[in-house]
Amino acid sequence: MTEQSKKKHKYSLSAPCLYTLLIELHPNEIQPVIWRRLVVDGRVSLAKLHHFIQAAFGWTDAHLHSFTINDKCYMQPQDDDFGGDIEYLDERKAYLNRLIAENDTFVYLYDFGDSWSHIITVEEIEMVEDDPHGDAYVAGGERACPPDDVGGCTGYHDFLETILGNPHSEEAKRLLTWAGGEFNPEMFDRLAANAAIQRMLWNAWGGN
């Protein structure tokens, strides 16, 4: 799924730069597409990018995750008995601007059970002297993030069919209570997403 260019680019070391990332959640399986446009300092680690993506979409960071870039897997180090034969690199030591160039595409996978696959495309890389927004901000997006543990794409489709197709049923009421009391699949609050990112940056949370 990952399509990665082999080119070396001039932003690959420590020069200040902003990456504009288009992040789409299962674009071939969920329509209309749930997406976010995230602008980040290219010098962030994949570990920190993970937290920004979580905040941008509204996930709860309750599950494991990984990045796949150029056929290599990057994760948070786990116990020795985790993952079996899976070989992975430490995401805390992998930096966006050393791995990814403009127009490259890579994959962020959240929750290995539900398998939420986010397709990330680098739309633009811009050299900057100083970014007033800080390390990251959400520039745009549409539609709500599915609830955690809803059961992947199939479970999410069933969830929507129930709460939208038969909203007065007992099952719909049960699902909405489980989802926090209400759920509007067309709702995305960009201000709330950016507030979550700013709280993260203010508290220096999320790693390097």
C-alpha cells in the first residue's frame, strides 16, 4: 500500500520546514472520505506525529499503532514477546524530514484489531524561518472520526446504519450511549482538534 519515492531532498537534515499532510481514513472503504489536513514541523519524530494524528482525528490513543514507510515498519518499542516475527524500527528515533519527500505517500495504522489505515500524502514542503502555529496544527478536515472499538470499517458501517437508519430503536439508543450520548458522522470540530494539539504542545507531551 505504501508508495515511496527514492529521491533525496534538500529538507532531509535539520532545516526548518513545514510539511502539509493530507490524511485520509480508509479512502477506498469509507465514503465520503474522513480526512484531515495536518501541517507539522518536518523535524518531528514519528512518535510525536502519532500524537498529532490522534488529536487531529479525535482518536483516544487506546491501542497500538505503526507507520509503514518505504516497506519499513516503525513502532513504539514493545516487550520482547510482542509481534512475533514482525521487524520494526523505533519511531522515536525516526524523523519525518529524513524519511519523506514531497508527493510521497505512507501509511499510519491505528488499532491492530480494528485496523484503521490512514493514507498520508505529503502535499507540500515549505521552508520557513519561524512558524507562529508551533509544531503542528490542523488546517482542514471533514467528517467525524469513528468511535474507538467500533469494529473497523465493517463495524462502523453497521453502527451508522443502525443509528441513522433506525434512530429510535433500542439498539440505536444503546450504541449512542456507548458512543458518548450522540454521534454526528458529518461533524468535525477543527477548533477542538487544534485546542487538543495546543494543550499537548503546552504540556510538552508526546515525546520528541
